[in-house]
Amino acid sequence: MLRLIIFLIVILCAHSPVFAADIFEEKFENYDMLDSPQTSAYIDTVNHWARLPDQSLSSAIAVVKDSPGFVVATKEGIKLNEYDDSTGTMRPNNIFSCPWATDSTGAAIRQDNLNIWGITPDSLAYYRFNGSGMSNDPALKATGLNNVISVAGFQNRDSAILLQTTADKEAKITRYDAGANLTAVSSINPDIEDPIAVSMVNDSPDFRLFTNNAVYYFAYDDATGLYVEDPANKITGFVEDITSGSSDDSGNSVLTNSLDYYMNLDGGGAVRVDSFSPGPVVGAVSVSLRPDSYDQVFLDATGQVQWWTYDDVLDTMRRDFALEASGFNLNTGYVPHAEYLSKQINSINSYKLVRVVAIEDIPAGTTINYQVSVNGSAFINTPNNAWTTVPISNKFYLKVLLNTSDSTKTPFVRSPLKLEVNTQPDQPILPVYGACFTTTTPELTWTFSDPDPGDIQGAYQVQISRTANEADIFLDTGKVLSSEAKYDMQTSSNPAVPGPLWSSGVYQYKYRIKVWDNSDAESDWSNWGDFCVIAFERPRIAQIVNPPPGQFAPDPFDPTTHILITPGMTVAQLPRVEAGTKAVLLADTLGPLESFAAVFPYLGLTAATNIPGILPDGITANPLYPLGSAVNRWSVEFWTQASLEVCPTGTVVQMWLDGDSTAGAASLHAPAYADGVVVTEGSILDNWSVVLQGRD
């Protein structure tokens, strides 16, 4: 019994189909196969999807140190507002504004000259004052960055700290110096999750890093030129998530759903001070602490700026409405573009066909595109669920590009995201037909083969042409889902519409085949094959001179009324004629027939026939074309004897059509094509009467 079970297992395994291979499946459960530094998309490991990140506005406002003023990153550029003594209000300073920076999400100020740092989700720029206005120097711009969320500018030198978040939600901190060009001079990845913002500590090179639940202190090491975290100055214990923050050497303004001030302690850490804390706020997105003061300026999502200053008489924070402004149009919502990039994906074998299979959610105004590379640099567009040819390889990289033109909407790629590989089926092999088909519905066959064991045919496409030229193709099946390596041609079932082969005007054809495997991988076209047809087709009754009661009478001048004799037609389905009445038959032929013969046997007899000189339309010659033409149309009249004793009701009249040519003979006999061509009912004599007349 055990030997039998083992034998059955072996048989089942041997016949298990092997289809396209999944070599990669991203479930968005972790970051194991993610190229984190190159991925800017937001990866949600809880909901298991990738989407565009939210715009970070944690650095959207920066306050001026020495006089009342601030810059705001808006859709109309980076705007500097300063206090106007003459009006007692904040007024735009267009000379120190950057109207071209319309996609900016954050800004920072060099305090001694009002040069401005600006960020977008994928860039950092430095705008210098040139004596008449701010300059927009391409050399002072770093582009192609990922997930830029905050910037802090040194107070008295052309340097800045840039904060990015990696795809696995960790902080990446880079120091940039601006000279003739913008240069990244150092970078650290401190293994700190959920970064929010960075802020300089007064005029030192030290900075604070704000995360969603803590504030870190990084000190500059002059000896190494690198930054080192100072754990003693870390601030923790926050109950609500931090959304922005700003610091100087005395304290820190921390924005949650409340704006609170934390004073640094000599021994490390910090403590919240009620008197310096404005308290609960609604919709705030960014805060800036005015250096060397307790003034805290925050920006909300509606574009309203609130300026809070310390009132030492009341020992509390109060709003200074004269220093506020509103109406700023912020770059809120989702970032316009983001990418997902996998690490190198390896397969055992080499392939040149790849397919991305993704579950998508694409709202209006958003797009998702997929690309695959075999070297990590040259990427090829790969539509979702479509096989794409790439250079043959066993190493692949998958990239997903997410885009939106509407900042309120994001596309989603949901779990699982798959990369499949496959080998295309071999070019189909066509047989050599030794003689012409004698039917206009021939069966064309081919041989399917596939390098992948277990792959079977899933679909085919047949094209038939007058010549081996695509311009002469007259029949194209399109893609037909079928596992059978054959195509049974069909002809027209409409009496007024010729068959496709006949309509081509030739009887010798070229054809080619393309196939798909069961994973939808597409083969190349086969070489052109040949076949020819010499046959009769579509016999039809064009006229019944005296139809019996209940029988429809076809109009010889209207082909749509003609009665088609179809394959397998039974006696009960045949058109009915009275014995002795004339019927007119039309038939089409393929092949260069030089002769035509029509015989209509019944009950051991043969119906009388006549080959008229014109077709039933009364105009066209019979046959339609000269003898020997590639296609033709013939008409014949026939009738039985009128006597019911010789041809009783129910007599089936058969049909033998034959023709000959140098290329071969054609015949169509019913039976076997059908039970016959007509069946009799009554007699034409039934319509005659004898009138007796006498003489005087």
C-alpha cells in the first residue's frame, strides 16, 4: 500500500503545471525588500499599502531675529513679511521674497543678511540677496532628493541642516554648505524613527531634532567635523504627537495640539513652563521660536499666522495682533510625486519577460506607473498586468511611480505587489498542406511549444492574407482564448454577405499564427504558411416560382431574402417547393473552375435543369466572372416532374454540384452537406383547373 501511495505522489508531482514564476511579492508588512534611501513613497505597514506622503509643513514659517518679521513658504513663493511702523501692521517685503518658489513647503533664514533656504519634498535651494533682490541660482539648488521634511539655517553662515525621512521612517540629516555651488558636506542616519523637524540652537552649529515623541540634541564635533547626539539634553515625556518644533540655547517651543515652551535645565533635559506656553491651538502646522526671546510664532493650515509674546506684567503669553498676518496659501495635502524602489530581486533562471501584477486604487487626477530594470539604472515602462520584454537577466529591480495633480488625492498600491517572470512561447510551427482544402471552412493547425515546463496554450491569433504582406491581411481573429492549437474558419451565414475567403478575390492564401501561454506571455508571429481552397460554398435558393402555402418566397432581386442551405440542414428545415415548379439556386466557388455541373436527384430520377445566361438579379452574367477566375458565382434553375404519382409530397430533392480545374476539383453534395436542397409539397398541377365549354 505504501508503494502505491508513493507512486501516486510521483505521478501527481510529475504532472503539476508550472506557470509564470512569482519572484517577488511585496506585502508592505516590513521594509525588508525596500531600497529605503531611494524610496520616497509612504509605506504603510499597518494597512499594507504604498501611497504619496503628506506634505510636511513643520518648517513652513521662520521668524526673523532682530526685527518683527517672518518668512512663510506658500504656493505663491516664499514671502517675507515685516512690521511697518507707519501702518502698525505686518507688510510684505517683496525685495527679500522669492515668488518663483511656488512649490516650497519650508523655509529658513540666515539672520545676519536675510538670505533664505527653501525646501520642497524633493529639493533644497539657497536664495541670496544680490543687492536688488533675491537670486534664483540653479547652482545653489539640490534636486532629486527624497522625502525632505524640514530645514534649519545657520544664523551667520551659508550652511543649513536638512532633514529627510527614509521609507522606513527613520531620520536622515545632512549638512549643506553654499559657496559657488550647494555641497552636502556631511550626513548622518542616527537610527531615530518618525522625524518631524530640525532647528538650530542660536548661532552655534548645534541643532535639535524633533520626532513625534521626543526632542534630541546633536552637538557638532570640531575634531571630526561630524554631529554626535548628546543624550543628556534629550527631552521626552510628550503625551501628544509633536508636529513641529523650534529651539534656541535657552528653550524649545514644541507644537502638538498645544503650543508649549520647554526650558532647558542645566543638568540636561527640559521642563515645561506654563508662563511661556501659549497653550491649546487648533490646526497649527509649524512654529518658529524667535531667538533670544520667548516669542513664538505659529502658522495654521488656513494660512493664519499668530504671534505670541510674553507679558511680564501678567506673567503669561498673549497674542500681538499687530504682528500677525493671514491669507497665506500653503502647499498642503499630498506631495505631487513619490517613488517606490525594491532592492535587487534575484531569480534562479534568466528571463526576458516580466510582468508587474498590482492591486491599484487610482482616483481621478492621480496616476501609477511601473518600471523594471535589470541593472538598477536603466528602467523600462511595464504596464500593470502586461508582459514586457527586458534584457535577459536573473536580476531585476522594481520601481513604482506615484503622481497626483490634485494635492487632496493620492493613488494607492495595495498588497500584494508582485513581479512575475516568464519565457515567451516558441514561434508556432505551421504544417505543410499537400493539397487545396475542398471546404471554405478549413481547419488550420499549428504546433504549440514553450520552454517553461508545464506551460500550455492560453490563446491564439490568426491572420490570413492575400500575400505575405501585412497590408493584404483580410482576416484577423484578434486574440482568441483557447487551449486548442487549431482554428476552424467560418463563412458568412448571411445570404447577402459573401464569405471572407470568397470576398478576398483569391483562392491561394498566406497565414500566420501567434500564441499566448496560460500566463498570457506572447510569442512571436510564426513564419507565413500557405494554403489554398477549391470548393463550393453557401448554396442558396434565390427564387421559388410557386411556393406552397406557408413557404416564404425569396425575391430574386433581393439577396437578403434568399434562403441559405446550411451544413447539417434537416428535411424539416429545407425550403419547400411544389412538384413541377421552378427553383433557382445560387452557389459561390473558390478556385479557377473551368466547368460547372449541377445535378438534382430524387427518387431515382433527376430534376430538369437550365443554366440561364444571367444571374437572378436579371443584370449580371452567369457565371459572375469568366471561367477560370479565382472566385465565381453560378446560378442554375431546376424542377421536378409535376405528377404527384411520380413526385409525391415529401420528396427530398438532393444536390450534386461539381466543378473541375487544373488546380483540382470541387464538389458539394447534399447529402452529406445537408439532407438535400428542397423538399416537395403538393404539385403545381394543384393550381390548374379544367373548364368545359360546349357548342351550340
